[in-house]
Amino acid sequence: MQLWAEISRNTRGILLLIVGCALSMTIGYLVFSHLAGQLLTPPVHEESQLAEGQALRVNANTLVLLTSDFLNASRNDPARFEAWLDEVFRPAASRAQRAVRNQRHDGPAQADLIAAANLLAALGERPHENERREQTVRRVLDAAAAAEERIGELGVSPFLSEPAQLLQFRLYGQ
């Protein structure tokens, strides 16, 4: 009988150890999966934040690309440049200006984009004034930087479908 009591006590100890290990592994797994899920799951942003960020990025990119196109086309001979202004630039600048104005988001970044779009559209009327060109390019770059700063504040940059554009133009002789 004593042998049976000893085996029974050892078996109870082993069973208790197995149940304790299984329980601690289950609790550990649940805690880890909960914490890992919080760390790996990106924060959910409101649709309005995503919409504002997307609108800012699209409008800033449009203005930067249009400015790049203007600077590149201005290096063409004057007749080709004037034709390009009439056929491409002025309509595109007008569309960009309307698109920026039609956004429902307010704030300094949006105001900067509106001012830059207005200058860019006005540049189409007097494209040969160097001071106006420089002012417009600076304003577009500042507006794009302000838009990117606002997108950073919103925290939605990784979720936007379009990357930020940089001003690109050819140097003389290239």
C-alpha cells in the first residue's frame, strides 16, 4: 500500500506540473499575441485624416510637377515655349488651381497650396519675368513642405498611395 500511495503522490505531482506548464504557456501565448498585435497593427486613422493627407499630397505633387514642367519647357525656343504655354501649361495650371481651391480641408498647409496655385496660374500670364518665376518656385516648394509637415502631423504618410515629388528640372546643356 505504501508503494501505491507513493506512486499516486508522484503522479499527482507530475500531473500538477504538466497542468501548470500548459496553463503558463497558454497565458504567455495570449499575452504575447495581444501585445504583438498591438505593436504590429498600424494605428487606425480616421477617414477624414486620410482624405486630408491624400488631398494635400496630390495637390502638392501636382504643383511641384507642373513647376518642374514649366522650368524644363522654358528652356525651349520661345515659339515652342509659347505654344506649350497655351496648349499645356495654362489649362493644367487652371485645373490645379481649381482642384486646390475645391478642397474642404482648412489650415495653413491648404492656404499655402492655394497661394502657390494662384501664383503658378499667374505665372502662365507672365512667364518671362524671372522674379515672378523665382517667387513662384519658392512658394510652391514652401507649400509642398508645409503639406508634408501637415501629413506628418496627421501620421498618415505611410498609408498614402502617392509618394512626395521633388522638383526636377534640367540644367542648361543637359
